[in-house]
Amino acid sequence: MIKMQGIRKIYRTEHVETHALDSFDLEVKSGEFISIMGPSGSGKTTLLNLIGLLDSFDRGSYVLDDEDVSTLSDRQMSRIRNLKIGFIFQTFNLIPDLNIFDNVDVPLRYRGMPAKERRVAIEEALATVGLASRKKHMPAQLSGGQQQRVAVARAFVGGPKLILADEPTGNLDSAMANDIMDLLEKINEQGTTVAMVTHDPDLAHRAPRQIHLLDGSLIDLETQDKPVPLINGVPVGLAKAGC
Amino acid sequence: MFAYQLRLAFKSLRRNPVLSALMVVAIGLGIAVSTASVTIYHIYSSNPIPHKSDVLFHVEIDNWHPDRPFDSDHPERAPFQLSYRDVRALMQSQIPTYQTAAFRTELMVFPDGDEQRPFREIVRMCFSDFFLMFDVPFQYGHGWDDAADHAPEPVIVINSRTNLRLFGGANSVGRSLKIQDRYFTIIGVLAEWRPTPKHYDPTVNAFGEPEAIYMPFNFTPVFEITNYGNTWSWMSEPIDSHEEYLQSEILWIQMWVQLDDETQKQAYQDFLDAYVLEQKKQGRLSRPLNNRLLDVMATLEEREVVPDSTKSQLVVSLLFLVVCAINLIGILLGKFLSRAPEIGVRRALGASRRSVFIQHLIECEVIGVLGGSLGLALSVMVLNAINRMLSNGEQLHLDLTMVGAGLLLSLVAGLIAGIYPSWRICHVAPAVHLKMQ
């Protein structure tokens, strides 16, 4: 599903260059559920943005769902985001003056789907996350957990092949976080690839595969020859970095 | 998608109604001023008889001072009016489809009964072809015929306002009306007719109302009528009688002919040249041969019916609209950029830059159209105020073309105001804002 090779991403200001990712390789198979961990500034969100075609990289190649996306136009990348990728954010990122139905409708609108099909898909998605009865509510009328469930519905309503979740439980209590994880697992069971950034080791371990980032480089626990000692689920080498 | 983006635009405007109202008012003011100016220019420069303006020709012969042109700034131009003796000669031609000499005067009208006092009224002296060549519409009756021209027969045509004033708007054909010392039979009542500009005589108040009464030209010597308009002369002549006035070189009569094709036009041009060459032999018309046939639009242009001040006013008002639109750029930029996190989400969910650009441009155009609607309402008020200040009654109004022009201007203003802010917001990096919400 995802094949990144030799990716380099540098953030430049007038005086400073920050290497967010360097010589970065990653391969994720279709239908996998991976969690991405690492200390703040390790490049987790940058990686997610690159995977989600929300940012560009300086070097390397990236094949998404068997399509080389390294040199696509903005329009082509938007199309891929719309058709193949669903996003879930830590702060939910619902549009405040659209009701729940219309928020879930946003990706389908950009797909040009007929109104009747959109309505069916949205109602199914809201039913899946248990919010069918709240479709006319505004985001501000929902709890944080409910808002994130709406965000999950918005992410999978179009049937994407890949869902990218950037700390989806970061603003939720443990009960609500587990609810969201249940939903993500359910979506993954249906064949959708899920990549989730999280700081919570317990949630990370619910994913069959975990990867850790440190200073823009990958430590893939599954592909290590020797087990890396963990402190509270975090590799020892990363614990000093303030994870 | 357009309907969706339109809905988003209205939603966005409702989010901050005060700011939205401010922007709409700013565009509205610009549209009001510019639409009023465009309307004035449009009316001043419009073709009053578009279906035949290219076959109606004003007749000019250069009958001015032998040593200097009539208009020193435009030496190629001839005087706009003719002398009575030249008119009498030119009216003998059989070449034109229609032809008329005409001038404006003022005569005393004596209504029947004691209810209304006698009054002076503006009268156009003309030939029967006047009504045919200028497609003058009739409410009742018709114009007079050639026989009435030649006799002349005591017949008149009155306009609808005069008919209302004297006969309460009823069909007055066949009724008599005393003018000067003679009774005339009304044979026609005009329907509403207000050519703008008044192409057949732009020498006096080109945007004023047409005359109230129309009388056969040949009553001119009978009543010893002189004109009530511009009179031009380049020489001093002793004039002690009306007959001497008619035989003088004083220029006071307009003449129009209808020539339907080039052959006819060339034949009439030859006729004019032959007449002037003949007059030269008699010691008249000493200037170089300069006989001109100007169609309606050329006549109006040469008479400079559209004042320079109107052109300047048009330019200034359009610049004012541009300034109003430019002032909105900063407001829209701030408003759009404050929405960057939402745009980041939309971009993540599949909106392309183009789609985001169009969405915001539509919002700007909605502001433009709302402002345009307000501006059109204001411009009606502005034009009504101008009409009240003009002594010759209502003449400026918004027609469908001008409403269309106002809406087009509002779209242009929306585009000017919105193109840069829309371009900026569609280029924000979505990744930067997604984490910041």
C-alpha cells in the first residue's frame, strides 16, 4: 500500500535547516494496521503528512497503492486524497458551522457523488459510529468523543483504502479513546489500511505493527534482529529524548 | 458543486454579518455611482432610431463666411442649419425617399371655452415626411399629406401631453384648436414618443421633450414665424421685414432626407453639389465645395451631444468602483486567511487548490452581486434626484441593458476584490493548519 524509499524532508527557514526525515524507508502492506510512535519532533506528523500527500518531500520516491505519487500535480494529489485516503486528527477538525451530516458530506462533495448516493453513504457511516440520530446537530453540541466519532465517519464514508490518524485519541479520556480504537480496528478488519500516530503505548500495542521514529529515522520493532528493551513500552534509546 | 459552493458562500457571509454588510455597502456605493454614470453616458450616446439611423441623413452645405470655417477647431465641418431660401430650393428634389425641413418655434394657443387661458406652446414646423421618416408613433389619427404641405392646409398634430391637457386624453382627431389667429384641425395625436437624444434637432436641449404641436412648414411665411432655437449668421444684413428675413443668409432650419442606398445617396450628393455650384455663379456660398450628408449617429457625434464632462464623469466613477473593490481586498484577505484551518481540512479531504480558489471567488462574487443589487437601487435614487434637478422632466432611467451593465460591473468588482485573497487562501499549506485547529 505504501512504499517510501530514501525520503528526505527538510524544513527551511532563513537561517535554519531542520531535517525532519532523512533517508527514510517505509513499506506498509495493504490491510495493515500500524502505529507510529516517537518523541515530539521526531517526524511523526511530517511522515503522516507525506503519506497523506499533504506535504512534499525533497528527495526519494513514494508509491501509494501501486501509483508513483512523487511528481503528481496538486489536482491529481487532491483526487487521490479524496478517493483513497481518510484523515482523522487529534483536534477532530470538524467544520464548526456545518452540522454533523454536512461535515461527513465534505469528502463526498469533492467526489461529485450524486445527492442520493451521498445521503445513503453518510447515514450508513453515522450509523456505524452510533450517531445516526445526531446528524442535524452542530459539532459544538457534541462531546469530544462524539466529535471524534464524526471525524472517523468522515474519514471512512468514501471507502478509502488508507486511513491516517494523527493522535486520534490525544484529546479523549481512556474510555472514549478505546471506543475510537475499536472503531479503527473495525475499519481495519474490513480491509482498510490504518496508520496511526499515538503517544499512548497501550493503544500503540493494539496495532499489530508498531514503528518508532527518532530524529527522522525509523526503528521498526518487528524488523529488528534483536529485541529493543522497552521502558513503559518505549524503546530505551527513545526514552531519553523525552517521549 | 456550484450550488454547494454558493451555499458555503452564504454561510460564510452569515458568520460575520456586520463585516459582510460593510463589504456589500462598499461595493453598493461603487456600483451606484458607476451605474448612474454609465446610464447617463449610455443615454447620451445611444442610437435613438437604430433600425434606420444609417439611411437618415442630415443635409449640410457650407454656407458660412467665405474666409473662415464655421468651426475653427474642425474646419471640415459645415454649419448644422440652412437658410430658408436654400431649404426651399433643396425641397424641390425628387431624389430622397422622404425629406423634411424643420425648425422649432413658439406660438400662442387659444383653448376653447373659459376654463383654460391662452398659453404659448412649443411648435415644430415641418413637412409631412417628418412623421414617416422618423417613425413617429400615433395614438390617434395620422400625419398630414403632401397636399396639406403645399396648400398649406390648417391641420396640426399634437402630442399626447397636449392632448391630455386640452382634451383630457380623449381622441381629439377632428377637433379644432386656435393657434395665433387661425383655427387648425387636429388630424393626429402622437403616442408617447421621446427619442433620446432628440436626433432630428440636437441644436437645442438634445435630451428634452419633443415639441407639443406639429404644423405644416409652409405656414412659416403665413404667420411670419421665426425660429425659437439657435440662429446663426456670419454677415450683417439689414432686415426690416419677415420676407427679408426669409431671403437672408441667416441659418435657422434643419433639413433631413432619407436615402435608402448608395445610389440614391450619390444622386442626392450630386444634386447638392450642382445646386451649390449654381449658387456660386450667383455670388453666394463662396466657401470651397463642402456639402455633407451625415447619418444620425455622425450628426450626434459632430454636434457633440455627449459632453466631455460626461465622459470624464464616467471614467472617474469607474475608478471609484475600482477603489471600492481594492479596499475590500484587505478585508477579504484577513477574513479568508482566518479560515485557513478549515481550508486545511477541506484540502485534506480532497479539495484541490482550484476548488478552494473557486469557492472563495464565488463568495466574493456573491458580495459583488449583493452590493450590485444595493447599488442598482441606489442608482435609481441617484437618477431620480438628477431628473428632479433637470428642468425638462424625467429622462434618465435604468433600462434592462443598464441593469445588466450594473450587474456585470458588480461581478467585475467582486473579481477585482476577490482574486488575490482567493489565490492566497488556496495556496496555504494544509499541513501547517491541520495541527493548529
